[in-house]
Amino acid sequence: MTDKNDKPEATTQELQIQVPPEVQRGVYANQMFSTHTQEEFILDFILASQPAAIVNARVIISPTHAKRIVAALQENINNYEAHFGEIAQINPMAPSDTVRH
């Protein structure tokens, strides 16, 4: 018999992840915009360059997954800074002497 307070053991399952060739190269984003509804967070990854900015990836996730992403990023930032030193906070500015042709 099991006690009703006993929790079942978590089973681990190996997940094989495949990255299609068109996704393997990735996309570069130097800005991100986030918005949300009650059911989801919408993350727009943006390549901002003069004179335009382009959303080059949009990821829609659940609120619980958003919280897990924040935790995973914080853990990775902590590991990065432990190895390479503190990441400096900078305020990016657009170049003031952009040449237009």
C-alpha cells in the first residue's frame, strides 16, 4: 500500500532534438520586444539597423514556459559571468554619423 502523501517518482524520458538545416544557421537579433495576453507571451526578436528594424523571429510561449526560460537564462548568465566576468550593462545608441546614399 502507498501512503496518499507519497508522490510518484518522476520518470525521465530522453528527447531527441532535431534542428532542420534552415534553422541551424540561426538568426541574429540585437533587440527584443515582448508582449503578453492571459494565455501567452509573444517574443519578437528584432534586427535593428539604420534606417529600419525587422522582426526576424517570433516565438509564442505559455506563461509557465516563459518563467522557465527566464530561470534558464539567469542560470546561464550566472555561469557565463563566473567564467568570463561580469557582463557590462550598456545603453545601445544608433550611430549619429550614418551616411546615406
